[in-house]
Amino acid sequence: MTKIIRYTILCLLCMSVCVACKKHSDMNIEPTRFNITFDTIRATSAIVSISPENKNAHYIVDILPYWDYNDDVELVHKSDQEIIDYEAKSLLLVYEDHLQNDPEASFSDIFLYSGQRTLRHEHLSSDYEYEYVVMQVNPSTRQLIGDVIRIPFTTPKIVESDIQFDAELSGSKIIIKPSNNDPYLVIIDRAENVYRDSTEPEQFVIDAVRLFEDYGFIESMICRGQSEIECNDMIENEVYAVIAVGYNGEINSRNVVFQCAYINGQLQWKMW
């Protein structure tokens, strides 16, 4: 890796900073070593643990494509300098936007980590080459300290399923009928929760699946073939979303949403 000594990665962000007024300790922060461990690398997410030897060290974390296009639309591998420039520009835009609503916002609080952290990164592309980038930063001067740390990794390919779903209601039960014997999940929640933040439930499904995985419930939830789900504990007249989606350790199909309500002891199809 190219040694970058005290390069000002965020010089554009140095607003109202008086270097002459810095504490002596702020001006002499030494580079520290980082222990970076990939706890999990999945097709669309990664969990990474970062532990600096100096627990007071501040640092930026990012995930970037290993290859990118230059101005001539050629695939290239970014240099350290290009990564530094990219981060400076990106953080400037985010910071300026944030200041519109929170003029007193601290740059360090928004962008910098310190101490040991375990971070989950979502929305990665499957079968794709990335670099995990860590840069130690002086929180007062916003200068880079030491090297740009770059660790390449590749996400695995998702084995996609063409499973489709149909459903029927029988008394207080909903019967899910998959088109094949591939594994799948059924997630049920109130429709207002599923559609709270968007018009489509994709993010809700991702968040729910991650929660079930983190707490060790996911294996007991995997279904194959036709399944019947008793729903007599639903709130009377409340509309529920019943979501079926392929899952083989990864969400590997489009989800299908059925909406129903429990009324007078019977399930009925409903729109929310």
C-alpha cells in the first residue's frame, strides 16, 4: 500500500477550525494498527469487526467496488489517492446536507468510529468484488493518519429460486402453496408495520430475516412444501400482511404478499 502521510482527506470540511488553538495531543496523534476480521461474508451483506490497538483512535469505514469506471469508461482499480478524494467529496455532500437540519452537528459524531466496533453492512451485490476501506483520521484536523487500509473480498453468488406462491384461507388458517419444494419463509405482521416506510415490503423482509438470524430463530422457520399457519391470535379486524419468500441461507426469490384480516373467527382477504 502506498504510504499517505498526513494527507488532508477532509480539508474541504474544515469549517471553523483554528489549528493554532488545537490541544497539543490533537496535533500529535500517532498511527495505530487495526485488527479487522470478517465475521460473516454473505451474498448481500457482511459483518466485520474492527479493533484498533489504540482504543481512542478515530476512523472512517467504507465498502467500495474493487473495480470502477474511469472517465473513459474503462474498468480500473482505484489508487489510494482516488479513494481519499472520493471520500472527501462524498462526506462533504452528506455533511452539508445534514447541517441544513442540524447546524450544530459534529463531524466526528456523524462519520467517525472509535474503539472496537462490529458493523453490519447491507445492500451488497452478490458475486461481486469489493474492498473494505478503513482510514484513521484526526478528529480535530480531519487529516488522514497513516495508511489507507484496503482489504479485498468477494461476496458469494446467490443460488436463486424460481419458487412462486399461492394461498387460500380456511377458517382461521392460511394455507401457503409453493410451486416447488425449495425452502422458503413465511413472515406475518400487521400491514401498517410492513408498509410503514415504503410502498413495497422488501426492506421489511430484509430487516425481519436479519432479526430472526441474529436471534437464532431462522432454522425453525424454514418451510418446504405446503404449509398451514394458524392465525387465531390476530387482532380482530386488523389487516395483516402474510409474506412468503424463498430462503436458502439467503433471501433468494421475489416475495409475495397476501393480505387478510381475522373477522368473527374467520380469515378474509383484505386490502390495506
